[in-house]
Amino acid sequence: MRKSIFRTLVPFALLAVFIMLAACVFVPAGRHGSGVVVVPPLPALVVLEEEPYYYHSGYYYYYNNDRWFYSNAKSGPWVDLPRGHYPKEIRKGRGDEKGKGWKRGHDD
């Protein structure tokens, strides 16, 4: 009985692992490069400084005209980031958001 359950669950577990890994792997198009690249998605909230660059998990991300690009170096070359890797929210500022939306005199 246990062997039949094991034989049934193992293929499903391997399929689940394959699907999760495939979600982060894609092939860049065009002249920017070839091969398979694993690029982590951006966090749900990205706070941009004065420049439209963001560094996360070993990659530089560049934000321009509502589009995101990534590269191993800040100087490029830049490759389109898949839409599924975009953050849910982008804020522009110094990175320390304390004080925005707070009433004067409240220091929580």
C-alpha cells in the first residue's frame, strides 16, 4: 500500500518542482544574449531613488516608461524583464518612507 502511494506521489512532486523552476527560467530574445538565464522576480514593493535603477539578487534592474529591464552590470546590456517579474508597486523617493502620510507630532 505504501509503495503504491509513494509511486503516485513522486511523479506529482517532481512535476511541481519542474513547474516552479520553469516559472523563473526564460530565454532572452534578440541580440542581447543567448542561453537560459534565471532572473529572480522583483519584490512586491520597489522604492526607487533619484535614479531609475534597482539592485536585487545580483542583478541590476532599470525602470523606464513603465517597463523593466535587467542586466548583470549597471552599464548594461539591458534585457526586457518578463511582466510576471514586475513589482506590484513602485514608489519614488529616498527609500525611507517615514513621514509620508503621518500627522505632525506622531512618531510611531
